[in-house]
Amino acid sequence: MKFLKKQDPELYAAMHSELKRQSENLEMIASENFVSRAVLEAAGSVLTNKYAEGYPYRWSKKTDKINYKLYGRYYGGCEFIDEAEKLAIERAKEIFGAEHANVQPHSGSQANMAAYFAIINPGDTILSLELSHGGHLTHGHPLSFSGSLFNIVPYGVNKETEQFDYDEIRKIALEVKPQMILTGASAYPRKIDFAKFREIADEVNAKFVVDMAHIAGLIAAGLHQSPIAYADIITTTTHKTLRGPRGGMILCKEEYAKAVDRWVFPGTQGGPLMHIIAAKAAAFKEALTPEFKEYQKQIIINATSLAQTLSEKDFNLVSGGTDTHLMLINLGTEEEGGPSGKKMEGCLDKAGITANKNTVPFDTRKPFVASGIRLGTPAVTTRGMKEEQMKQIAEFISQVHINYQDEEKLFAIKKEVREFCSQFPLYADLLNENK
């Protein structure tokens, strides 16, 4: 970053500090990860200079199918941009076995918006997972476009098991007859049975959409049931377990491809971010390797180890554990004493552990305070940490919980965490270049 350092030292200082923070802290936020140097280079490339409204293809009027030989951009000079986007599209289709892929959404939220509009109308009913039970803002929260434009009927988890009760979800669907059923989660630690959701959707004649943002990497590696055979449309982010740049993507059956494309552009977006699409292509190539599958296996092994060790230290895990990359700690109610999710997040941060507060099912606290902490293993697995390191991380978290009112102790833990992280260097060459 020598040019930035010279031209804008204030911005450079902030970015260098963030590089150090990522290197020296334990990144336990389940939705975050560290991209490869190849993905970083693509994201910081000259492709950021190019407008490329449209697609690297056009829909043939004769066949109503995609034709890569027909020019589909609204601006000239896109011949090399087209090559990059085609790579992203074809690799995405290969990874997931999809009939169609749109790699242009700027985020998972925008992917969701385009997906909903492609198959239902404003005012229609969506059956989706309640936010406090592990859903996402775009699954129907009133402050989101989803809750503003659609009639949202939520389903939750069973109070005893804290897992999906498919019979109860079916019962709700039969009562409200939604036009669309949506599943996927940002804080649900168990596997999702997409086949059962498809059965319910068919029974009520509803479209079925899957938001696989959190588990896309696990699905790519064959470690979680794929929604491809069951969902009408699938949305995802390209970061998280997929370990690409921050962005979104839509996969769908061919019959919905034209509607999806139209609702991405010009329906909800203008010019695509071509440097990010190139970074997606680079990440997708990585996702097609045997090494990526082994990495995904280790994510789950690490999550299982971390969850088991936390349970042994008497932490209450939502649903009793995890099948995936994430877990939720229920810290208890306000009446039971102890820290809230918000307090625990702040204490962990002081100790060099980055996590996020999160509501737990049937939470009695407000969402901004919350009673839970969400933890994930993708980022620490990227650094090369394995089961033994998960046991140590659980011990750090336990010590923070025990000493949450002792700031001096928290800073002492931070020194231990920094030394621990130094054994698993992150972007070491970048740090050395920018000393």
C-alpha cells in the first residue's frame, strides 16, 4: 500500500491498524472469514474502473435461452470484463450443479430482494424463520424491505429442542397458504432438511427459496444437503464459509433465470462491481479444489470440538451443540445474573476475541442487548487452527466469562491471545511490507 501510505496517511493508518487487528485477534464471528491473496488481488484490481451494465450474454428471442455470442452490455469495451464474469458464472454452476447463476448481486440482501421479486408480488405472504430464532433481517423484519413489502408469517424452533419442528412448520403453512416459503438462517446451528421444506411448499402450492449464505461452503464440499434439487431459487453470500469477497449470488432453475436476471439488473441494481465479480471467480476456482473440501471438513471438526469443550465448561449451547460451522451460547436471563450478550461481546473484544451478541430463541432481552453470543470457526480454520486450538479458544472464552468484571484480567488474556495468534500468521507478507 505504498501509494496509499504516501497520498493518504490517515486512511492508510486505519487500514494498517485493521490488518494488525485481524492478525492479532481471534476472529470468531461466524459470518466472517479471510480471503486468499489471489482474491485480495482481484478485489483490488483495475476492474474497479469499468462500468459493465448488463450481462456477458443476451437472451435469444428465438430460443428464449442465454446466448453468449450476443452482446449484452450497455457500454462498450467489456470484452475482457465478459471473460471474467463468464468464469465466475460457469464456476458457480459447476460448484453447486446449478442450471443458472447470477453473480452480480452486491450483497446477500440484494440477492434476496431480486429473488423475491422474481417469483412473487408485493403484498404476497412469505413463511420464513423468525429473526430471534436464527433468521435474517431480509427474511421479514419490519425494518427491512422484506417486512415492508410482503406479508410475513414467521416460524420458529421448538421450545424444548431449539430445532426446527417440521410438523409445526407444515401446520402453519397449511393455515396461511403462503405464496413463498423461505428457509436459511444466520444463527441456526443445525442442518436444514430442504427436502422436507420442498414437500411442505408443494403441499400448499408455494414457491420455495433457500438462503444458504452461511452454509454455502459446506454445501459446496458435500457436507450439508444441497438445496439445488429442491429450491426454486437459492441465494447466498460469497464470503462466510465460501471464503470469497463480500458479495451476493443467485442460483436458480432455468425457468426462473430470465426473471432473476431482470430483477438483479435493472430491477434492483445498476452497474455490477466487476472487481468483486473477478474476486468471486478467483474464490470459486479455489472452491473447486480438493483442498477446499478438506478445509470445510476441518471447519465442522473445529466447530464440534469447540462446542463440546464449551459444554464441558458448563456453557449452555442452543440446541445442545452444532452440526455446522457455528454455535450459540445462551448466557441466561437478566434475572439469572451474569453478562448479557452485549456485555460479553465487549468483554471478549477487550480480550482480543471478536464475536457478536445474538438473540437466542425465546429471548427476553432486547435484540441490541440479547442473551447470547454467536461463535463460528471458518476464520480460525483458515489460519490453520485445529481441534487442540479449539480447546484453548474455549478456555479463553471461559476465562473471559469468569472474569468479565475484571478489566485487568481481560487485558492479560488479550496478551495470551496475541501470542496464541502469532503461531498462526495471517497475511504475514502484507504486515512485513507495511511496517
